[in-house]
Amino acid sequence: MALIHHLHVDGQDSPTGIDVTDLQISWQLDYARGEAQPVAAQLLLATRRDLLSPGQTDVWDSGMMTGRLTDCRYGGPELEDCTRYWWKVLARDEKGDVIASEPGTFLTGLGDAEAWRAQWIWKPGELQINDFAYFRKDIELRGPIRQALLFASAHHAMRLFIDGSRIGGYGSPAPTNPEQRKLYTAYEVTSSLRPGKVCLAAIAHYLGGGGQNYVDGLPGFRLQLEVIYEDGSSETFGTDESWQIVQEIPHACGTPYQQNRRVSAIEDYDARKLDPAWNRTDFAAEACLQAVPSGIPAHRWPMKRQRLQEGAEAELIVPALVKQALTPGDDGAPETLRQVFDAGQILSGWPRITLTGISGTTIRLRYSEDLDEHGFVKHNVSNETSHHYYDQFTMRGDELETWQPDFSYKAFRYIEVTGYPETIRPGEQLSLVLAYTGMAELGSFDSSDELLNKLYAACIRTQKNNVLGQIVDCPHREQAQYLADSDLQAETLLYNFDARAALEKVLTDFAGGQLDDGTFPFVYPTNYDKPDFKLQIPEWDLHFCSLLWKLYMHTADDRLIVRYYDTAKRMVDYYLGIRDTNTGLVPLDKGWHISDWPYPSVDHGSNSLEQETSSAPFTVQNMKLHLAVDVLSRMAGLIGRDRDASHYDAEARLLREAIVEHLYDSAARRFRSGLGTGQIHQGVNALAVHLGLAPAGDAADIVDYIANSPWESRTVLSLPLLRALFENGQGEAAYRLISKESYPGWGYMISQGAPTMWEGWDDIESHCHAWNGYPARMLQEYVVGIRSMAPGFAEAEIAPFMPEGLSHASAAISTPFGALSAGWERGTQESPNEYRLTLHVPTAIKAKLVLPMFKQDGSSNAVLLESEQTLWANGTACGLTTGVRGIDYVNGCLEVRIESGTYDFVMKGV
């Protein structure tokens, strides 16, 4: 039975507080195979549910739309702020029959700066780093409430409460440069309010230490509550100087930073200093001061609703107690009980303790990926020494006390607890909260090889650990947003998670942080004016275009191109403008050159973070510039900038010619690593093949070279290496790299017991780096064979690779139309030449099944059946079945063209 489901507004289910400009509304269709297929859709939008009928809607009726069947842009009148709207979709099929969805709903937010009447407030006193402020306000609600929307923001993080109950998620708001945009979160809190006196409260935390992954700005908190009463009247409550500041607070201010890059501060919490009633009504006024203006002008920071999901608790992990010992205290102090627990994996999140209170007892919780030679937790953050990677809690003395340090994400496998005099029982008294940005997990992979299954799980686990309010390089020492890291992570994110908002945040942040000359800081947001972080990686800049193109190709939303085209153009124009006039190639110019990482073997001089002195062109950078220019040309054509499209197409051709002329050794038929070096490197040549830069007559020889060379590529260049091999007839070589258990490689990490992916091939530095998680995508895309062949998965291909030794593999991936799944299985010993393939193709996707194991001549005994009906036998098509549009033999493969639906194919005699 046909069904319309997954109704989303701007990618979210029933969102609250959305921005009303340029709304994208989407849905998914589920038509059974063989049913008349949808050909048109109509969207109705109204202020009341009972008005959702053609001819009755009071806001917008799109009329029947052909072409785009599963999304449209809102085209009606301007929507009101803080208003609930209802909508539904009608779909018409080939026979003219119409079905309707259940109604969807969304709430609009504060549409412009003038709608914000609340002030930015803070506490009186001197500005200091790692500061905390506790805010509260009793308000009076005069009657029954129809609707209540709460909007809030802080710099840098906040917790919200209504009458003592926490509202919202973790890590909010996500970090940005507030001068470009300050994110706020929105909540419908109708059910949390009642007539009469209510207490609104918040804790705000300001970092302010010039750290790597945020912008200092100024401390501040801002909240606005919009209430509509049942009688139709409304009232606004907002932060101002009438709000109270709790004088004595449990959080110590000015604590040390936990990492060298000043990412998070020690939470030092003394429960004796806080009255538990502070966030409830009628708290003692004498315990409070009055709030003061924060120093942030009312409309200085552009307020934007946070589309990225908030941090969420994903799992509670019960650790294992692995060591317990009494050790001497410092300076003759009594012995200290040290208890070490193992999570069994590296996780992002925090510990949660629930213990019998002992007044004045301070419990220290120290984190690390590693243990020292004595079995205690190392004093480090990844590979960097840090004596401050801990939090601590001083007990009030209650019968039972629960606490968790959740103002920042920690990343650790081991946790050492000191200060509590009794043995702690895991699970009952200590749990570890695995938390990350709450993206829905939508993909899967399974096979007969347990190594591959563990590898996929490790990639997914690592990926979760590295989306923490932004896509980060690692969850402990940096938590920073890089363009190249995000681009590499996009592979697995787009196939397995609802990750659009996270990836678009990268583009928006870097667009806002673009420097005057068109280049970017090496990470963003950051305190770029600080000497520690005034760094650039020109090659990383070029990933802006490839990341944008990946996101567009997955979504088919050309609004992305319109939004970020000018940023991409400015960046590309800078690099084209510094080309050497003699060679037509781009020199390093400034910053740090990488080519590959970590510990690359590509010949390009110093591998340190210091400024490079060489200005010679490097091959990888010029190849990535060619990709950026080519992508820019295609994007220009998509949005009607035809003159730009022609211009950048010509520039791409010139750059390609320059690369081949000056960086290609025609005698050796290989690309060199740079101008002036004779080095031939596997990764450099793999990138050339992947980007189509290899001279046509030599491409096959280069592919053979990269397939049979020792594995030289590291993390960055191994992605194009795998793609070049899989896509050029060397699937066996690519599969060997993914599945090998010996050093180097991903399988080696798994064979060493790693539950998350390391930064590189070696068991050093970070053990949780998501840019090394793209094998998850390779397993889904090449081994199972699910690939998009048109923007937004309008067309898909399933071309399984079935290596020897693997008896089955299956996967599901996320598409805008729903989950696309496929699986293949070899026959039993009794039928070794038989294979079964099962597919589910969502409605509105046209798909092609590619089977490379059929012979062209009629001597083949191969037979293809679908649901027991023979489709191919004796080397020719012999019939079709419902949903199968045609069968062709193309380039040594059998291609089966299918409509959406669920299929069960069997191949015999192959």
C-alpha cells in the first residue's frame, strides 16, 4: 500500500523555532513494486490542522507539481514568527489516484534581530577565563498556556532549567564566530509551564582563553520566552538586569585548561557551595546579586537558530575495574585509593558517579587513552602531556550524590578515580556516558568476515566520537573543525548518518572565517589572532570545493551552491592568481604543505608545523586545485553563471596541461611528487588516476603500478588510492588493502584490538581519528556496491564486488528518498556457482544492477532469475518481470535496469 512518510522541514522532523526564509520541505514515498508509480505531488500548508484540504488552506497550496516528487521549496506568503503551522502532502500516481500523508507540523522562531528583545547579561566583576555564572528569574504566568517557546544562547555554553528540571541537550550552543553568527537553540516548553510563579534558570560557561576551536568574544547569556495564553493574549519574558546571579556557586572559576590548545577547562565542582533550591521559585534574594549587561550590544551578534542537532546521550557504558591500589600521598599525606576503570573503547562524553556522600571529600576523575607502565592513567591528552586532563567533585555529604562533568566533551578509554575511600562498583556507582551530536544513525554493513564487521563498527564508533557540536579532527586534544578532515569524514557521514547540518556547518563557518585574500585559517572557528593558531594549510583550503560538491551530490540541493559559490570562487581566484608565469603551476606561497598525513613519505621538504621555505610547486596541491577549479565550473553552470562556467572550464584545462607538462615524467609514465624532485610516489599517482589527470594512453600502466606497489599512501592519499583501484578494474588490490591484518592499514588496527580508528597506521598519537573512518563507506559502496549515479540519488547503481573468501555482504545507506539496501550471498557447497542478491530501492530512485560474471557468448550456462522468474539464459534476455525495465550486456557485465521496489535475484552457473 502506498505511503507518504518522513515529513521534514529543513531536514528536521517537527522542528521548533525554524528560520522562515528559504524553507525546504521534504518527504519520502513508499510505493510497492508493481503499483502505479507517483508522477506528481502537492503540498498544503495552513495555520490549523483542519484546513489541510485543497481549496481550504489559509496559507499555501502549491498545486500539483511534476518532476520533483519528494521535496519542494516553500513558495507562499511570509510566515509569522513563533507560530505553529500544519502541512501535508498529496501524491498522484500514473492512474490519477491520490494519496495523502498524515499532517506534519513546525514552529517558526524569531525571524530577525528586532524580534530579540532579551538582553545579553552577565555577572558583575572582572572578565576572567573559564568563568561560570548561575542565572535565575521568577516569572508569573497569568493563566492557562496554549503555547510557549523558549529561545536561548550563551557564550560559550549553557544548561537551562525550568523549575529545576533541565531543558535541552548538551554542548549548546555549537561553537561559531559570534561576530559572523551566534547560534541559539529553541524549545517548545508548553508542557513544562503552569499558571502562577515559575523559575527560569541557567548556568553559563565562558572559556575565553584564546583556544583553538572557538572564538573568545565576550561572556554572555540571553534567553527569551514567548508565551501565548489560551485566551489568545501573549507575553514575552527575557533576560535583563532584573535577573539574579547566584553569589556562591559550586563551579570554581579560572581553572586550568585541560589541553595544550585550551579547548576545555577543568570542572572543579564543590557541592557544599550550592543550595539545591537555587533554580526553583522563592530562592533567597539575599543569596543573589543583580545581573549586569554583558557588554555585547543587543544586535551586534547576528542570531541564527542552530540547525545542527544538540549533543545527546547515546549509550551508558559500564566500565571494568582493572586496577585498585593504595599509593602514598604527596608530602606525607595519607595513602590514596586509586581505582582505574576501562571502558573497552575510546568514547566521547563524560563519567557519571552516584555515591554515598562524605562531606568535604574531593573525588578526582582523570582521563586518558592510555595507561602508564604501572597500570595507572597517564597524564596526557592523546600524545601531548597534560597534568590537567581531569575533573573533580567535592561532596556535600548527602545520603546519595550524583554528578557528571558535562560542560565539555572528554575523550578517553581509561578513567582513574582518586579521593573516594571505598571500592566503586561499576554500573551502579560509576557509568560512562557516550555522548555526541545527536545525528540519526541510518546506515549499516554486515558480512561473513568478522574483521570487516569490526572495522565497520570501529569506523562508525570513531565517527560518532568526532561530531561534537562540529565535525572535529579528534575528540580530545583539539576538537577542531578542519576542511580536509571534514571532507574525508563526509564519505562515511553521508552514507550512515543524518549529517547534512553538521557538514553544512563546516561550510558556513569557513565562509564566515574567510580571510581578506580569499584563503582560510587552518581550522575554524578559532582565535586566529593568537600566534599559536595563526596558521594556514593552503592544500586544505581546496577541500572547501570538494566538500561542497559532495554535499550537493548527495542532496541535489542547489541552494547549497548558491549559498557558498562566492566563497569558493574567491578562494579559487586567489590560487589561480598566484600561478607561476613560466610553468602555470601554483607554488606553496604560504603556510604548511602536507600532501599526505600523518608522517607522509611524499617528498616535499619539512614535515614540521613550521613555515615552509620552499616555493616550488607540489603535485598534490596543484591536482587538488585542478579539482576545485573543475568543480567550480560545474557549480557555476548549475546556478546559471554561464560566463563563469566557461572561464573556469578553460582554467581547468590550462592547469591540467601545466600539471602534465611539468610534473609528469613521460619516459617513466609517472607523476613526480613536485617540481624539482624525481620522486615517484604511489599516492600522488593514485590521486592523478582518481581525478582523471593521467594521460589517456598511460592510465592503465599507472593503475597497474599503484596496484602492485608497496603501500606508501597514508590516511589522506589512501582514499583516492582505494577509489582509483576499485574504479579501474583493480578491486582485488583495493580489497586486499582494506582487509589485510598486517601492518600497515586499518585491518592491522583491528587485529591489535583497536575499537576505534587511529590517526595513522601507527599505535601512537590519537587513537580516535575519524578521518581514518572512510573504509566504512568503501565497504558499502564497493564491496556491497551501492553507488549514486546522479545528484541526490535520483539514479543509483548496485555493482557488488564479491572477493574470494567472503561468502556474503549486505549494507543499507541513507539517501534523500530513504534507505537503499542491498546484499549478496554465495551459494552453499552443493551450489558453489550460485549467488543471491537482495535489493530494496526506495520510491523515485531509478537503479541499475551491474553483474560482472556473465559471459557474452551463448555457451555460458549462466542464468538470472528474479522471484523465480527467468530473466536471462543462454546468453540472452528471455523475459522481464514487474519492475525490471530492461537487461543489457555492456562491457563484459550484465546490466539490469530496475524501478524502485524490493527484489530477490538469483544467479546460477556463474
